Amino acid sequence: MKKRILMILAVCVMLVCLTGCGDRESRFKLGEYKGLSYKNEEITVSEEDLTALLNSLQNSYVKYEVDESRAEKAIRKGDIVNIDYTGVLEGQTEPFEGGTTKGAHLEIGSGNYIPGFEDGLVGKKVGDTVELKLTFPEQYYTDFAGKNVTFTVKINAIENKIVPELNDALIEDYTEGKIKTIREYKDYAREYLLAQKQANFNTQVKNELLSKIVSTTTFDKMDQQRIDSAYEDLLKYYTSMASQSGLSLEDFVVKSGYSKSLQEFYAEMKASAEETVKEEIVLNEIVAKEKITLTDETYNSLIDAYMSRYGYTERDKFEQDYTKDRIRRSMLFDMALKFILDNAKAE
């Protein structure tokens, strides 16, 4: 639960709540932040990793062809069917949002659809329209968990799945001519996967090192207003999510598995909000002590990556929503985390 909340805080606090006002209301003694140790790991790319990436590439070119020889035959497990379907929740007259689909490819027995859906098509034929009265599982998206639903399914065809050969021509098409052969692509893929794994490991280590610094930092007084602000942002976020699901906050947090009770959820949010404010204080102090600065040139070189992280494509909109000052502060925090890692010792 704490990890989930901290992920939200990364958005709600690091960008939305940053004020750049320093720590005038907090009194603290910064713990040691240089020469910390961490357990190193050998980062490697396995053949399984490489195969999974290549399979994903190959599957992006999958095509489906109607199997005319099965036009009069009953559907059986293992068949791939092309279907249209509409889902209506019990007590409703219109399809729920996202509940209408045309031309879906479904392998019978794959378990990709809710229990009863695929089994309900076994024995039926192309051209049949089937009504399936089902119940969404309790462990499902909050809007639908445990609710009764009727799906009206039209069976358009039984299909064959055509998976193309993984060859040089496919690679060249996929990379738009940048890479010509499978061998070249495998070399590129290994480097890509290695860099991705290394980045994930570095992020994990940075978080562990930051936690160590926070734990050895003495906080004589905390700015309660900042903690309350972070807590309120969390509360607003989850209340909004609950409202969008048509649920009270209590029902939402329990059904979604966030907490066993609303009281427990409140306590966890408050603890997470305080922890995140402590992390801000620590990082602000390291930025000041080490005189870490962010030039306009560096800001411009990093902005695209930050936009991508938060799902933006327009720079003006991103800077308007979060403000340049808050974005710069987030970048400075990342630079401070890099400084901590660069000055740590691998064991």
C-alpha cells in the first residue's frame, strides 16, 4: 500500500505541491549522505528477455484470416473467433462505457475474458447471436466488481492466426529502415534491455539510499502545513477516483484493495505524506549544500523526458499545468539523487 501511495505522491507532491519555499518551518540535522553503501547486482540480459522482446515485435504483425472450412462447424476450445459484443449492466438499459466492441479476436480457452464468456461460445456457430448472463468477478475493476451483466455476442467468423516469420525484411520494416538485419536488431535489443534494467536498478538504489538518509536525519520540528497539504492532495486524488467509480471513498479503498478500512487508509496516507515531505527536505538541503544548479540548457535538454513521464506532448501545456519552477525543482531533486548514487559505494 505504501508503495502505491508514494507513487501518487511523486505526482501530487513532487510537481503539484512543490513551492520552492525552503524549509523555514522545519528544524532538522541532515544525516550522512556521502559514502553510503548499497548492494550491487550484476545486470544481465538473458535469452528469455531477448526472446520475449522479439516475440512482442513479431506479434505486432499478426494477422487473422477467416477459416472458411469451419464456417458450418461448432466452436471448440482453442478456436479463434471474430466477434462483436455489447455489455449491459443489470438495471441499466444502455451499454456500459467500453462495453461495446466490434471485430474482436478471441481465442476460446485463453481466459482473457471474464468467467463464462468464452465457455458460453463453445458449441455455437458462425452467424449465431448469443446472450450471456454473467457476473463480473469480485476482484475486478471497481466499476464492475461483483455486478451482473448481460453480453450480447455476434459470432462473425472462426479465424486462423497468421504469425509472420521473423526475418530481415520484418526487422527493416519495424525499424523503418534504421536496422537491416535480425542480427543487428538483436545487438540493439540487448543494449536497450540492458540500459532499461540498469535504469530500473539505479532507481531502486536511489530510493533505498534516500530512505537511509531520511532515517538518519534528525527532525526536531516538521512543517505541519506542508504535511497537511500533501495529505489533502492524496485525499482529493483518491476521493476523485472513488467518485468517478460511483463509490464512496470507504467502498473504493476497501474494494480496490488499498486498505482494510477507511481509518487504516487515512493513517497510511498521513504516514506517507510525512515521509515524502521529509524526503523533500533532505533533497532540498543536499541541493543547497552541494550547490547543485540547473542551467537553462540542461532544463531544455531534460524537458522532453519529463513531459513523457507525465504524459504530455505539448511543452507549453506541461509548463502551464505544473509551472517551470516546480518542474525545475523536480529536476534538481533528480540531480541530487544522482549525486547521492555517484557518491555511494557498491558492495
